[in-house]
Amino acid sequence: MLAATKLFRVDQLTVEIYNTEAEMAQNVAEIANQYLQKVLQAQGTAAVLLATGNSQLQFLDALITLGGVDWSKITLFHLDEYLGISPDHSASFRRYLRERVEQRVHPRAFHYIEGDALQPLLECDRYTKLLQAQPIDLCCLGIGDNGHLAFNDPSVANFQDPYSVKLVKLDLANRQQQVNTGQFSHLEQVPQYAFTVTIPLICKAKKIVCLAPTTRKAKIVKQMLQGPIGTECPASVLRQQPQATLFLDINSGVSILNHS
């Protein structure tokens, strides 16, 4: 396992910076792999909450390639899904995770948010009950360009949210990000609403790994780590989570490295 180029803490959050995204992804995969093996050895089963997006691609591939984890004892969940989107849509998070994870590791179960559910509020209740049936051992996150965690945009994020899963209206910056990263061709194609796991549910996870590589994340990472803790940058809540680690590459951590 490669050592981080720089390792430090911001409040209660551990931050690790690596030379490249590939090195970062490989190391996070090894950390998650070893942790899951220990959890399975200690309690026999595990529950993992997964993110999607470009920041997760190399990490998920590396984690699966490493081997050594008995996925048949692991229950998987995911953080969010667009409202009204089918599981076969090219931008569906269910499709992303089914193709990149479920079909490769065959977990004990993979509970998906049904984005095209006919009764969305009942779907929130159904998924909430599934999530609350066991503690989340590991939560894997990315950070949105506007600082969102899952689909908790600044306009809807609530650090004391009474809900575990809710329907939210996506802000313009979030919807534009989906176009910028190639998920949709035009802004008009991006759904205006989505399901999301909430901030308190994320923070209840026993271990949190947050990956935010590439130059595109440098600005929001600086705000997250150096700005106030608040819903203006929802990811800043991780600074209050001693079980969380933020993983960066040189490109996303450049402003932090220069500042230090």
C-alpha cells in the first residue's frame, strides 16, 4: 500500500492526498478491502452504502479486483436515484451499480432505490426500512461540484434531517454537473427530482470513505475544508465525523497543499 503524499486532519476529518487518481483509488480499495474482511470476521455479515459517478469508477474496479472479500455475506445499498428513470436508462444509478458491481461480485443482496416507482413516497418508506434493518458498516461517497453528498444539495441539505430517505428537487448546479460529466446530453434531459439518502443516515455509517479526485473538485474541496461547516457546502459535515476520511489526488488537493 502506497503512503499518502500528505496526511492531516481538519477538525475530526482525516484527509489523505495522493500523487495520482489511480494511486488514490488503489489505496482506498485496499483500505476498504481490509476493513470489510475484518468486519466479516468479527460479525459474519456487513452492509455497505455505495456511491456512483466518475470518482468511484477506478475505486470500485480496484476493490473488486483485489479479491479476498466474501461478497455473498455483504448487503449493498446505494445513495440516490433520479425520480422517474428506468433501471435500464444509461444514466440510471441502478444500471451503473448493477453492471459495475452486482453482476461482478454477486452480493448477499443489493437493495436498489426504484426511481420509477409508481408511489415515490411509499418507495422512500420502503427503502428507509431496509436501511434501518441493520447498521451501515461502510459508506462510500463522492462530492458534487456544489458540495452535495448523495443528492443533498445546499438548498435541501439538513444536518438534522428527520428522514433517512427523501425526495428532493435538484438545483441547477447539480443538474448541470450531470451534463458536464456526460450522464446526459442536454440540461433539459436531466430529471428535476431525485431520491436521496439523507445526511444523518450517511453520518451513522461506522466508516466513511469519500473520494474527490481531479481538478474539477479543487474549488469545492477548498470550501469544504476551509469554509464554515454548514449546508452551504453539505460535504463540510464530514469535518464532524471522526470515522470519515477524505481522499484526494494532487489535482483536487492543490489549493490545500499550497495553503499548507
